[in-house]
Amino acid sequence: MRHNLRDFLTREDGAVTIDWVVLTAGLVGIGNAILTAIGTATNDLATEMDKKIDGISVRSQGGQ
């Protein structure tokens, strides 16, 4: 099977592939942004909880 330049330029297979690559890259970028935001919020929450837990004192009820 022989292809020439005109056949190459008129075929749409490559354009569809590029569309999927761009769509996939966009989804990966959005996923990365979401994970970064969740990670930052989770880290802030954990730091806040650590400070509150450190401030709690526990008294013994007379055991050993």
C-alpha cells in the first residue's frame, strides 16, 4: 500500500489522535491541580489537629 502527501494531508486519523492527546493532557492537569489542593488542605488540617492534641492534658484517675 503506497501513500502520498495528498493522502496523508486528507486523512483524519492523526487529528483524532491529537484531540485525544490534548484531552488526556487536560484531564491529567486538572487531576494534578485537584490532588495538590486536597493535599495542601489535608496537611493544614493535620497540622491544626496536631496542635490541638498537643494542648490536651490527661489526668490519671488514681491508677498505677
